[in-house]
Amino acid sequence: MEFPLSLKQQSRPAVPWHTALLWSQYATLTLLAALLAWLAGEWTAQREKRIQVDAIHRTIEVQALGLRGTVARYNHIPFVTAQHPDVQALLRAPQDQALVSRVNRLLQEASGRVGANALYLMDAHGKTLAASNWEDGDSFVGQNYGFRPYFKDAMAGRDGFFYAIGNNTRIPGMFISAPVRGDYAPLGVVAIKVSLRDMEDAWRRTKDPVVLADAYGVIFLGSVDAWQYKATRPLSAEALAWIRANRQYGDRLAFEAAPWQQTRVADEASYETRAVVAQRAQPFLALDETLPEFGWTLTVMTDLSPVTWARRTGQALTLLLALVLLLAYKVWQQRARRYSELHRHRSELEKRVAERTAELQEAHAFRKAMGDSLVVGMRARDLQGRILYVNPALCDITGYRADELMGQLPPYAYWHPEDMEKHWQNNDAVLSGRTGMQGFESRIRHRDGHDVHTMVYSAALIDGRGQHSGWMSSVLDISEQKRAEEQLRLQTASMQRTGRLATLGEMASTLAHELGQPLMALVSFSGAAKAFAEQGRALPLRETLADIGTQAQRAADIVARIRGFVRLQTSGFEDCAANALVANVLALLKPEIRQQQARVVTQLHGKLPVIQGDRLLLEQVLLNLLLNALQAMQGMAPADKLLRVETGLDDGLEGEHLFIRVSDRGPGIAAAIQAQLFEPFFTTKPEGLGLGLNICRTTVEAHRGRLVCENHAEGGAVFTVYLPLPV
Ligand code: ADP
């Protein structure tokens, strides 16, 4: 059916539901794998981070300890120095040059011993009276540091602590101060400047950045030069003013933001940051540690790549694992599918086998029932003739059990001993496939000795592969039918006989006809006897009288025979030699033959078997046939009158027969009259009775023979009497 174009265009090929399901399964699995990979990555990263954080913690602890140690090392120096009497004295007499010089040396020595940058003494106004670097060009002596917080703190009676760039040296350092106490108020301040350069150098040697920022977040010390004086957080105006007032970082008044991009997570001390090191932004893990005693913050960073690497490794491994699992799952699924398919195939096969078995059993049962119920005997044989199967009906027909027949090769037990040759012929014909479908009759011998007439039909046995594997024969017991047929034949013959001779008139005619011949002979013989008597010829007279006697006896015999024949008495059957019959009849007809000047040719078979028959009646038949032949040639020239009598054997008609054939060269039998030839009273002759041939046929059939009439190819009629040979 054709759809409208618009409808066709609208319809889109639908994705099969199982493909969609498969894809959704894949999508879910992929999502799951991704989630798992992310989780695993995070877990591994966190774990690695903890390890890194621990390491940073340790670094911070070490660095803080170092810093505190450094401070502690110098912390007491200003205090102790402040206690020195010369120091106290100088504050009271700042003009005393000898004292100045002594204190200068004292400070120089002390500073040299502890390894400080400078150790110096300031008066109550912040003016430096003496300093360890009194000899240097950039000596502190004469400089006023009254603006520095550490000075102010010390003057207020506290210890001072400050980190700043040196006002005239421009060298950064840590300043620690202590007041020089007077009676009522501090007289001045002793301060020590310590460089943290060594520590910084040590930091530079480590690969992880370490920085120290002041209370405002300005980095003043660290392992990365570029970060020096960068602000870790925005500075307030107030803070900037303080730094300026205290000249903490010399002339530097603006502080750029440190090149850090921090990512902090709440509740976590550590944080991630991207920081520019050597002009390259790198990810770091960082941790801050505030040192409250100094108001500083120590920041230690470590490369974040191990964490990133751990995250990626975790993710990759998980993905790999997921992939392996997925593959394993696919393999398992495929195997399971194959197994289930195999299982399904097997159960289907088993089901089919069971079905086939049931079918075969049913077919076998059906065939067995069929074979058992048949009244026709069935026999299957292989190509060599070995019996493979017989049904019960065949066992009944032959009298042998199935197990006795099975496996037998020809000759079989039931073959009739008298028909062995015929059995072999039939057997060869069947096994070579020459019999076709028409079948053949076969007489067999039942086990109990009686004869069974059968009709055998054979067909090729084709096996399941289409191969010719043998022969299947059906064997029909036709004994009963044979008997019935024989009886019917006898009855029919009898009816025909009695029918033909039933009427008195017919009988009288028959008698007249049959007796006509001898009576006519008697008349002619008696005429001859009379002539011989008148002539006084004793010898021919005696011979003629003897002939008269013979003919008279013959007439009497005919009467007796016909009476007996009508009564269906066949007891008169005796041994008859066909050639003798011919000779007798020809002898009887000698006068007629001579008179007609006909030529008689005989061709007699030398080894004819003796048959059973009524000699007289058979002679009568021949006599009739010969007389008819002579009559047929009556008007012809004597040279053309050829009478031919033959005897012989013939197996052309239902078995072997003996035949006596009479041929003439007369006009033959016209086709128009051929059908009526044997009818009683059919004659073409003016004085004919039309009974001769009718009686002949009746007589021959009474001998189980047949009388056949045909025309000779060279002209003339041919009458043949076929008589069965003795069984
Ligand atoms: P009939 O001899 O008394 O006529 P048949 O029964 O012997 O009676 O013969 C019947 C007919 O068959 C004959 O009249 C004749 O026409 C024909 N017939 C018989 N024998 C021959 C023969 N040998 N040749 C030609 N016709 C024959």
C-alpha cells in the first residue's frame, strides 16, 4: 500500500528499543565510571594533600623554631649591654669622648662576638651615641632613630622588636631593643640589628617557597626574590601611614599585591594557590603560621603537582579499573548471552529431538499397525535380496514366522520346489528392477505343504537420504480367486457347451452332421462293394466290407461319444498323440483329397508330448477343418490346391501348448463374417449346416484348448487348434 508522500516523510526510522536500552545502559555506566573516577581522584588527592600538609607543617615548625632560636639568641644582648656601667655613664656624660670611644669598642666587640649587624646606643632622643660600626662609613653614630618603634617601645620601658630596612645602610634587619634604665626613667636605648640573610639563604636552597610577612601582610623575607615587599593582602591607608612614619621599608611607600591566586576552603588551614615563580605561574599548596610574639606570618608552600598527579593517577586508575570492569562485564555478559543462547539452542534441540522421537514413535506405531492390519503380505528386501521385514500377513501366507524369514537370502523357504526356475527368474527380474508395476503371479509352497497362488508387486525402497536401498513387495494371496476363476471358467465352458447343445434340434442337427460323414462313406463303400461283388473280385470286396465295418463302427462311436459328451462325461480321455490324430484323419480323407487333386503338405513335430483327450472327438475336429479347407479350394485349379497340416509346440498363449494347424489356399475368411464364423448354423454354403466350426470349438474348449482362425499372408485360411500340455 502506498502512503501519501507527506506521511512518508514524517515517519522517521524508529530506534529499536533494545538499541536505545543499550545506549542508556552505556551512558549510565559511563556516568558512574566518571563519578567513581572523580571520587577516587578526590580521595587520592586529599590523601596526598594531607601528606603534603604534614610535610609543610614540619617545615613550618622547623622554620619557626629557627626564627625563634635566632631571636632568642640576640634577645638578651641589648638588655645585658644596657647594664654595662660605661653605657650608663655615657648616657649621663654624652660628651665624654673617652667614654664614647670605650663604649664604641665595647659595642664593637660584643656585636662581633654574637655576629650581629650592629649594636648601638641611643640617648633619650633617639640620637646614636655609640655604635659597633663607629669605624664604618655608614656608621650609626650621630644618626637619630627616635622615629623607630623599637626606640619608642624601649623608651616606654618595654623591650622593642622591629624589622625594617636600615635607614642609612639600606640593609634589612631585625631590630631588638632594651631600655637603659635611669633612676626615674630610661636614659637611653640599646638596640641590636640582626640580619636574617643566612636564614633567607637557607630558605632559598629549599625547593619549596618560604616567606615571612609582617603584621600588615607585607612580605619582607622569603626564598623568592620577586615576592619581596609584595603585599599578601590589600594595605589600609592607616597601615601605609604607619609604615611611612616608621620608615619600615625605607622609601618604599607602595606595595603591589603578591602574585598569588589563593583558593581557600573553609575549615582548612591549608589552601591552594597559583603563584608566579621564575615568571611562571605554578600551583602550590600553602600553609600560614602566625608567630604572635613577632606579629609575623610564616608561609610555607609546596608544589601542588604531587597532589594533582595523585588526583589524576587516582582518576586514571579508577577509569582503568572501570574500563577493565566494564570490559569484564561485557565479556561476562557476552559469555552469559552466548551461554543462554547455547542453553536455548540446546533446549530447543532437545525439544525438537523429543518431538521428532515422538513423531518417529508415532510413525513407527502407525506403520506397525498398518503393517499388522494389512491382509496383503509385505516384504522388504535389501539390494541383495536379504529379507529385512515381513508383516504378519506374509507370515500367514507362507506359514513361516517373521524371525525365520528375516535375514534369509534367496532361495526362500516358501519357494515352490516345482517352480524353482521361475522363482529365480522373477527374483532376478525384481532385483534388477525389470518388473515395473504390473507384478507377476507366483506359486509358493506353504509350510504345511499346500500350494498358495500369489500376485507379487514390487517397488523400489528409497531411504531417508534418497538412496535406493532395496525393494518392497506386496504379496497378494490369490488362491481363492484362482479357484473361483477356474470354477467360473469350467462353469462357463459347461454352460457354453450345454447352451450350444441344449436344444434337441441342435442335437439332432449335430448328430446328422457328425453322422453324415460316415454314412456317406458307408453309401459310397457299399456301392463299391456291390460293384466288386458283381465283378467277382473277392479281395477288394473284402477290404471294402472291412472299411464299411469300420465306418459303421465309427458312426456308432460318434453317437455314443456325443451322448457321453452331452452328459459331460470326460472319462473318455486317453493318451492321444497329435501326429497320429493327423495321420488318421488324412487317411480318412484320402478319397476326397484324391478326388480334388489337392496337394497335402505335412510338417509334424517329432517330439510332441502325449496329451490327454478324446481321440475321436479331436479327430472329428480335424476332419471338419480339413473338409472345410478342401471345400474352400473346390473351384480352384488343382495346382493351386495346397493343403498344409502342421503340428508343433507353442508357448505364445498362456503357457506352453501343443498345436495342430490346418492351412489352405482358398479365399480365406472375409472380415465381415469373421465374428459369426463360430455361431451355430452360420454357413455360406448352399447345402451347409453351419455347425462344423461351432462343434469344433466346443470340442477343443472341452479339452481346455482354443480354436483360432486367421488369414494367411499369402492367401487362404489358417485354423489352429491349441491344446494344453499335460501338467
Ligand atoms: P458348413 O461347413 O456347414 O458351412 P462350418 O461351421 O464348418 O459349416 O463353416 C461355416 C462357414 O465358415 C462356412 O460356410 C464357410 O463360409 C466358412 N469357412 C469354414 N472354413 C473355411 C475355410 N477353410 N475357408 C473359407 N471359409 C471357411
